[in-house]
Amino acid sequence: MQLTRSNSMAWAMLALLAAAAPVSAQVKTDAGMVEGTASVDGKVRTFLGIPYAAPPVGALRWKPPQPVAPWTGVRKATSFGARCTQGRIFDDMIFRDEMSEDCLYLNVWTAAPTSGGKLPVMVWIYGGGFQGGSASEPRQDGAALARKGVVVVSMNYRMGVFGYFAHPELTKASDTHASGNQGLLDQVAALKWVQKNIAAFGGDPGNVLIFGESAGSFAVSAHMASPVSRGLFQKAIGESGAYLGGPSGPLGPKSLAASEEAGTKFATALGATSLDALLAKSADEVLKASVARPPSEWFAPSIDGYMLPEDPYITFTAGRQAHVPLLAGWNEDEGRAGVVLAKSRVTAASFTAQAKERYKDAADAYLKVYPAGSDEEAVESAAAAAGDMFIGYGTWKWIDVHARTGQSPVYRYLWERDRPVPADEKVNGVAATSKDIGARHAGEIEYVFGALKSDVNAPWEDVDVAISDQMMTFWSNFAKTGDPSGEGVPAWPAYSAATGYQVMHIGEKSHAAPDALRDRYLFLDAAAEKARGH
């Protein structure tokens, strides 16, 4: 049943009242006083656009984040800071900010009325392939989630060529003999800001959770693997993505040498034979040249020897990662739309032929876990395989390995709600229905933040509101105790061999059940291990 008109009007009135809230709130940070706003009922205070590092401009463009300069007086924290310089890559991203190289700002939503609180802290890392995104997106607004009794923090971080450009001169000048992971180090700087300042907002610096989606989830796995981030958080949530997808997985980290080579090639193409010459280029010139490159040449995190001393796969399998509770999973239809709405229709014959070409002697084993007994079954298997190769397998491997080596509880989910879409929804120019898109990649974000109303065109139903409240409860429970179970939500057993590898299926009737698809991921794991040379 769709939301009633009265419910819709009530949401609209609440949004208007929140926007017009006249109450202010002041907090002292280590750099100076900030003044935010409070909701009409006084239960949530919001602070936007707080600088957590110096502007990465001029000579600091590709440097690790530097300390922010203190200010005098009271700084207004009522509007989002600028998003980091980026191309227009993802059509579903809507921003409430301007764009600038001066972009290292964070936001705080707190349910604590005074600094005396000790609420758990949830630090969000947005996705976007490390190429696009901003903490100002309405679907990532932290106000509703904060009402679950937590402090929510989100930050902007450098992306693309500005966040992951490596160069021999940068490496030589670095105290850590590394370059290329400026964006991840920005996130570390934000986490250090939390340690210094979050108590003043009512948060507990000893109970910090990091969570992110897509590239943000990859980043969460990177922080768990990195000694640089050690001790800055105590729990982690990953939504669709991790650095354990195999040597050919998406966003697989390159070596420092390969990243330096790519950086030198990029600079030369711009006519810059030195780092100084490249720094003299405007941000627009650098951006224009970088977005003209194909996705295979996007600048992304690398194994730089400092932030990431080694491939995270090695770190996790050796048990050298942060031993913290992990909640992670992915969406049922991560790659469905690209298959069912493709111009070329998958058939049993075409799917079988592709399986034999790709997996050779292992094709029969592949077709056992991705069956193609009919054209309809082949389409479903192709959709499942697309999602697994894109996101599912790497996230599964992260969960499975951490459950064995992480010495901490692990909880796994599968998000299954077919995302309601407007009547005029299109994917690659093709009309799409909720069934075509399914539980799509990034579709859970509005639910996690209780921000369904941020998409005013989606035909939300009462069940969507219920699922959203459930997800906020699961996520905030985990932030509080390290266990997502609690009053009002289904019991969520930990993921382990002893429990039958339990998975929480989140949807219209959320429930936990043993993993029914483990053989699928064991097959993909064997193929990935073979590619790794093991």
C-alpha cells in the first residue's frame, strides 16, 4: 500500500519545520567555536561544514592533509562545505553544495543535548568509485539516524586525480616515502578529528564505528587493513564492496610503482615535465584531462607502502587487520539492470557458451551454481553473476575471511527490497520497472539514513518506511553494542561455520537463514585463488 496523502503531508511539514528551526547550538572544537542549529523538538543538533584539515590547494594539492588553522570568534556551521573537485559521473547524485579544491569539511548530527553525553559515533564514508560524491547528498543526511541515539559524522574527501594521484617527486618528498592515497588519508584526518572533538558533541571517542557504501565500503576495508587507521574506530559496517575481490576485481589496488608510472604519464600528457609544472595547472585543467580518461585508468587507492603496506587480501588472510566487529553485505541485484535491460538478450545458449569460453574445464561447475536450463533461468543467473563479479564476491570474501581471522563477531546481510522507481525511470535510456532494477546497487542508502523523502519522485510504500526504520535500528544497535539484534527487530545470529553462515535477509519480511548460496561463492573463490597463483 502506498503512503497516504496525510502521511506525505506530515513528512513535508516536518521537513519545513526542521528547515525553519530557529534554535542555535554552540560547541567548542580544538580549532575554535562552531554554531549549528537544533531541531524544533531540540532532540537533534546539526553542525555542517566544519573544517577538519587545511585547504588542499596550491602546493598542498597532492600533500597529505595538514592541520586546520584555528579561528577566533564563532564560526557558523549551518551550511555544507564545498564538495571536492570532480567530474559529473553519476546521475543519481544530488548535491547541496558548491565545488572547490578547498573541500575538507565534515558534518555532525548529534542526539546529545549537552557535551556530557557518551553516545556511540557513526562515521560515514560515501561511495562513488573514488571519483564522485559528497557528504551533502540528501539521501545521506544524518538527522533521522541520529534520533536512534547516536552521533553521525560525514566528511568530504579528495577523489579522482586529486585524491589518488601518485608521482615519483611526491613520493621522494614524503616523510613516509609514499604518495597516491591522499583521499584515504583525508578520511584518517577526519577520524582523528573525531577523536579530539566528538566528546564536545556528546559522542564517545572510544566507541566509533565507520561505515560506507560501494567505494566507501572499500574504504572501510582499507582502514581495517591499514596500521595508520588502527585505534581510530572500534566497529565497522560495509555496504557493497571490499578490497578482497581478487586481482581482477573492481578498484583492485595497484602497486606504488604502477601508480607513479600512471601519474608520470598523466603529467607528461598535460605538458608538465615536473611536479611544479603540474601544480601550476589550474584545477579545471587537471580535472578536464583526468575525466577524459576511460574508467580503466581512473585514479584510485594504491598499495603505497604506508596507508596500505600490502594488498588488503594478504593482510586479512594473515589476520593482521583490525580485530573489530564487522557487519557487512550487499544488495541482491547489484548488476541486474545491466543484464535485463541490455540490448542483447541473454539466452541459455549464449550464457552456456560464455561460461565455457571463460571457465573452460570448470564450466560445468560454474553452470551448476549459475544454472541455465532455460532462457528465463539464464537471465536470472546472468544477473546474479553480474552482481557477484561486480560486488558480491569481494564483499563475501571480506566477511568470510574476517570471520576466520578477525577474532571478532561478524554479521552478514543481503538487502532484498525491489527499489520503488518513478513511472518514467530509465536505465541507459531504457524504461525500467522495479522488477527490472530490483534491489539495486546503492538502493539501500536512503533506508539506512531514514531519508526516503529525499527522493520525492519514488512511489514509496508503508513497507519501505518500515524497512528503513528496521535498518536504522540494526545499524545503530551495532554501533552501540557490536550486535545488531535488539528490541523490535528480528534476531540476527553471527556469521560463522558454527551457525551455518547465517545471513539476515532484509526486505518485506526480514529474517535470518543459513547461507543457501555458499557453493556459488566457493566456486568464485576457487577461480580467484587460481588467478592469484595459489
